[in-house]
Amino acid sequence: MRVEDFEYLAKLLKDRSGLIVGKDKVYLLETRLMPVARRHGLKGLDELIPKLRSGSGGEKLMVDVTEAMTTNESLFFRDTRPFDLFRDHVLPGMMQARGGQRKIRIWSAACSSGQEPYSLAILLKENQAKVSGWRFDIVATDLSKEIVDKGKAGLYTQFEVQRGLPIQLLVKYFRQTGDKWQIDAGLRSMVQFGEFNLLTHPRSLGQFDIVFCRNVLIYFDQPTKKKVLEGIADIMPKDGVLYLGGAETVLGVTDRFKPIPGLRGIYQRSDGEPAVKMA
Amino acid sequence: MKTCLVVDDSRVIRTVARKIIEELGFEVIEAEDGKVALEKSEERLPDGVLLDWNMPNMDGLEYLRALRQLPGGDKVSVVFCTTENDMRHIQEALAAGADEYIMKPFDAEIVKTKFEMLGLTA
Ligand SMILES: C[S@@+](CC[C@H](N)C(=O)[O-])C[C@H]1O[C@@H](n2cnc3c(N)ncnc32)[C@H](O)[C@@H]1O
């Protein structure tokens, strides 16, 4: 790949999704973009890149290129512990703080095909007695339309449902349809899916008490991470909480958030008192 | 060291499973059917069992039922690992006392997460 073509693609991806592609990832560009080129009836990157540059491939080609480069890997109850903390500390703490309105809004900000928001919906269902009379809004968004549609359908392969999901929960909340497994309609109706690009400010989505922004900041550079985190701080009440992925942190990125002592991977607004504390 | 009994009539599967489970820090014992598995379990109860369903002599379900009758046999964590991948089989296995269920084909990641869920690995 020519240097200027690489630079063009890297800039396109960064502008559209925030993704940083290092020079060592040329092979990744090639292997992931070849199938896109073919789908659009092009022979290879040599034909794809001029089409992108001239704009003659249209918006569809840009979107396909961007989506081909994102990593959608996800699993149910990813890393387990964050979800245990949700059940044992975050949920009870937030419920105590919201006793007046009995309403809690949760945002899964890079939801991929829905494993993360559905894990939360399952936890709420499993604790039905405790949350009865409450309203939970779970809003799940992702950059990629294709992946959001997959989340909406709630259809997973045998491989996907075996990763992270205890068998009792599979039996309880999924139906088998052909060689796929579909999460039941009750749970699907608990999650509102939509497309949303984290590079834009989230004010249009409203306020959220709890935000999951896991395993997406790792793909961004520092200024983008900062911008995304500060946007989240803006739409979070002073006592709200933020979840990041295991390899992510706010430290050295923004001072709008700080870690909540004892709750690994969970952050609070620096200028507030979190509704959730380690008892 | 914790022990895990791998029960499968395919030697290839046993070898693959052994490798994965040894890497999780277990001592692995193999059995080629339910009958042999039961004999080995009577000698010494394993901490975990990775269990195929369809096998000659004694199938996985029969073995599981017999294991649960042994003194202390209720404490063994049993993970089915089978090509039977429909809801009816899964429910039957759970009713018989299986703790987890893997639908073949499987990989190291799946075995690892299932073992973690059962608290078999740290
Ligand atoms: C590795 S997945 C993480 C999924 C889930 N949060 C988890 O932890 O398992 C990363 C997701 O981030 C999405 N993504 C990447 N850039 C994005 C952006 N600019 N706006 C919104 N979503 C984005 C990708 O489409 C992908 O589905």
C-alpha cells in the first residue's frame, strides 16, 4: 500500500469513528477491506481507494469501510465482575438515590450486538422482586447499523451464547430457532437500540444515571478519549457512575471523572458524590 | 492440584480437552465411556468432569445419575460437552444434575469461562 493511501485511509477512519490505525496495521487494513472491495464489485484496494477519494463510491462505501475496521467482539457478562458489582453495589446504591422518582436510565454506549445491554436486562429480570415498581430505561447504541440491527434481533450463534452466559440463563431466556438462539421478546423490549457515533456529543440522548462505555476507548487517541469522556460527564447527574473496560481508565485523560475506591472499573464525576459506594 | 475427569469416546476430543484443562491448572484423568468414568470416580472423586453424552457401554447421562448417588458425588462440578445441542437435551441434563453445558464444537475460551463460572478455577 502506498504511504499516501495508508494516510488517507487512516484519516478517514479516525474522522468517522475515532479509530486509530497504526502503520503496523497495514495488513489489517488489507485483509479487512478486501472483502468490502469485492462486495462493491471492485478488484482490490487499488480500485477501492480512488473510489473513496473521489466520493464516487457514495456514503455506503464509506460506511462499509468504516464498519469493516471496527472490532465488534463482545460477550455476555464480559469479565463477570463488573456485572457482579452492578448487582451487588451499583444497582442498590442507585436505587437508594432514586427512591423518589423510581426511574433509572442506563446507557450502553458501544453496545456491539447487544450482549452488554442484554446482560443488564437479564440481571434486572433475575432481581425482579427488588426492582418491581421501578422503571429502567436501557438505551444501547453503536456506530454500526448492521451490528445494532443484530442486537435488536437478539439472535446469536451457538458460539456466542456459550461465551459468558451461564447455561441456566440460556435455558431461561433464550429460544432456539434453527441453529441460532434468540433472546426472548420480554428482554428485547427492555432495551432500546439505536445508532450513535461517540464522536458526537451525546446531549440528544438525554441524561443517564449509569453509563457503560466499555472496550471502545482503547481504539481512540487521547484527545478523542477525552472528548468522549467529557461528553458523558455532561449528560450524567452529579451522582452518576461510569463503567469502563478492563484496559481503560480516566487517569491522565480527563479530570472530570475519578475512580470510585474499591469498585474497580467504575468511575464517578469528580465534582460529585456518587450514588454508589463500596459499603 | 484439582483433578478433572474427561469422559469422551473420541480419543481426539480427549486429547484436545486434556490440553485445554491442563492449561487451566488441573490434573487430567481420561475415561472412554461412562462405565470407566464411574469406576474411576468410585476410586477417587474428581473436582470436575467434562462429560460427553453419547458413548458405548454407559452414556453420559447414566454416568451423571450414578455419580450423584456416590458419597460426595453431589459436590463434583459436571460440565456436559456434547453435540446434543437442543433445548430438550440441555434441560434433561440440568434436571439430572449437570452444572454446566457446552455444545460442541467448543474451544479453550468456552471451557475456561464455564469452569470459571463454576468456581473451578481461581
Ligand atoms: C469491542 S466492542 C465492545 C462491545 C461491548 N461494549 C463490550 O465491552 O463487550 C467495540 C464497539 O465499539 C463500536 N464503536 C467503535 N467506534 C465507535 C464510535 N465512534 N461510536 C460508537 N461506537 C463505536 C464498534 O462498532 C464496536 O461494536
